[in-house]
Amino acid sequence: MSDTTLLVFRGDSIKTGTEQPFQVPVQEGMVVLDAIHWIQAHAATDLACRWNCKAAKCGSCSAEINGRPRLMCKTRLDEFAGEPIHVWPMRAFPLIKDLVTDVAWNYLVNAEITPFTPKTDEPVPYRMAADDVERVFEFRRCIECFLCQDVCHVLRDHDQKAAYYGPRYMVRIAGLEMHPKDTVNRTALLHREAGIGMCNITKCCQDVCPEHIRITDNAIIPLKERVAGRYYDPIAWVGRKLFGSKAD
């Protein structure tokens, strides 16, 4: 057993809060969430932290560890070789206290997306090709940890939440748009309210996804192509001018 230093953010404001150092005894296999629990039990009982499953499936224990958005329950202490570990809240969202942020905005955005809408006479269970099932299933793996939202420079650095839904909801829309039984065209939503044009495909969201969803490659880029084909293709533009479109 040895000790490691955790520098944990404390406070209810990023501007006025500070890091507080804690010496935590380390045992083999410990993760950052274990260390936070030790601190809560022995050093700071009022330390606020959100968590649930401790199995990297609920998405609750998101934080910034040494500046990188990660799940605390999936980040082992031995990765840092005894170096100090900085644990901060996600800075793309309003801070409540310590490591807990208010992510309610995400659920407001989610409510604006038209849900899965099959034909009214579509027989159940659905018959789908294996390739279609595999493609849609990738997007269903999202655990809504919002790490991709936190790392997105549009939401984090520029605070453009009114202009861009963020990568998590590009994934949700992609899962709907690419579903062979869905009947709704969400291209206009992507072009306007969702603001897909704000994304410059840096792939930072894809890099931090704990479920290894290829957010940029398989969701954002195909959706960008659909929007570009509809709104920036000259033939499509002429067709809309001549015949109109309910989706515009």
C-alpha cells in the first residue's frame, strides 16, 4: 500500500472554488471513484460527487481528470504512476457543488428531437437487415455520460448551447435517421436548431467516448453529408424552389 495525492475541486463556483489536496492510501485495482469515496469517508464528508453503478454503464461519475473528461469509475489510479491527480467537475455545464454539475440542458435538447416514428401499419416485430441492426446498435450504446458534450469546444469554450445540440444528440439523431423503419426527415432540424454546421469534426468527442462510439465518423459526418446534399446541392436547391418542401 502507498499514498497518492488527489487535488479535488471544492466549491460552488468555478471562479471562486479551489483545489483541495488529499492524501489517499492506494490499494491494487483502485480507481479514482474509490479514492473519492475514501475522501468522503475519512477526510471530507461534505464532498459532493455524483455516481451510481461503478461499472461504467450509468454515466453518472463524469469528471475532468488531469484536464481530460473521463469516468471516475473507469480511471485507474495506477495510470498516473504516483503523480498528483487533479479531479474537476465538467466545465461545459453549470456547477452545483464540488464535482456535481447541472446537466439539465441536455434533457431539454433531447425533448426537441422527434422520436422514432415508424409507419402506422408497420408489422411488429420489425424485420431488418443485419447491417442495419448493427449500424443503429452502435448509437444505442450511449450511456449519456455527457463527456462528449463536455469536451466539445463549441459547448465548452464558446458556450454556444443555443446554436448547437452537441455530439451526444448528433448520435441520437443519427440513430433515428439511419433506422430503416423511421419515417421522419430531421434534416431541417439538423440544419437549423441542432446547428450541425457548428461542428468542425475535430474528433475530440469520439476520443473521450467510454463506449467507443465513432461519433464523428459514423454519426456527425454522415449527417453533415445529408444536410449538405439537401441545402447546398444546386440541383436540390432548384428542386425546392420549383416544388417546395415541407422539411425546409
